[in-house]
Amino acid sequence: MHPWLHFKTITKHKLMVMHYCFRIGLYKQGLLHDLSKYTPSEFLVGCKYYQGNRSPNNAEREATGVSTAWLHHKGRNKHHYEHWVDYSINDPEHVIMGAKMPRRYVAEMVMDRISASRTYLGDAYDNHKPLEYFLKSKPKLWFVHPQTKKELEGLLRILNDKGEEKALWYIKHVYLKGKEK
């Protein structure tokens, strides 16, 4: 068990996301981001499976076959596309499908990905890492709404190609000002 190290890691991540959310004008989301990580059902699992260089949810999943902490977390945090999975009524090929995420949660997800990459990679972080992580998992994301996937990848490509300052400016002044379709 590593309660102090886990607490420091999740708090560092939460404060970093809050900083980024404030920069793009998402004040409430910045304050409330990932508060469920401090609840016993997530925190205790995080302490048990803490490794420091990746999410303890992956270690729990490897050890037990499921991450109960992740199931709890994604159900309470709208910045995860897994939160937006529902039953399909119009797609004969899939029982479940992704609902389109509101832009404010896609933007928070980008801030989350930047912060998680910075937290776990440390000095090895650069603006390419969040996109690389997304592209590695993209073939498995059939359940994510196509528009959500397109928007997320587009924002991560701006970060990758133009840098953090331009990406944050674009998200705040263009993406979040756009009309929901």
C-alpha cells in the first residue's frame, strides 16, 4: 500500500487539470475534476495498485480481470467517453454505442490527457504524447461516437502540430465557442 504516494500523484494530476481548465475558461469543471478519486472505492484501490508510472486501474485490471475503481470513476466523470456509452436502438451491429459528448467535456478530456501524460511521463513528456496515446487505442474505440472521436483527435493534432499555447487558445476561443451540432 502506498497511500501517500498515490495521494500525491492524484493531487498533482488534479491540480494540473484544474490549471489547464482555468486557462480555457472551464472553472467549475477544473474545480470538480476527478473528485471521485478521493472516495474510498477509488482511493483504496489506487493505494493498493499504485506504481507511479501508470494508472493503478490497469494494474487492478491485470490482477483481478476488472477495475472496480475505473467502473466507479467513469460513471461519475463526464470527461471520459466511456461515461457516454448507452444501449443502441438504431445500430443492428452493436448492442451498445457512444453518445456524442458535449464540447466542454471533450475539452476537459484534452486537459486530462495532457495532465495525465505530464504526470506519468515526467521529463519524457512532449506535446506529441497525448496524440500518440490516443492513436494507439483508436482502433479499439468503435464504441465512441464518431463526432466525439473526430473532435478529440482534431484537438490533439493541434496540440501535436502547433504546440500547447496555440491548442489552448483554439480550444478556448474557437472550439468552446462553436455551436453544438
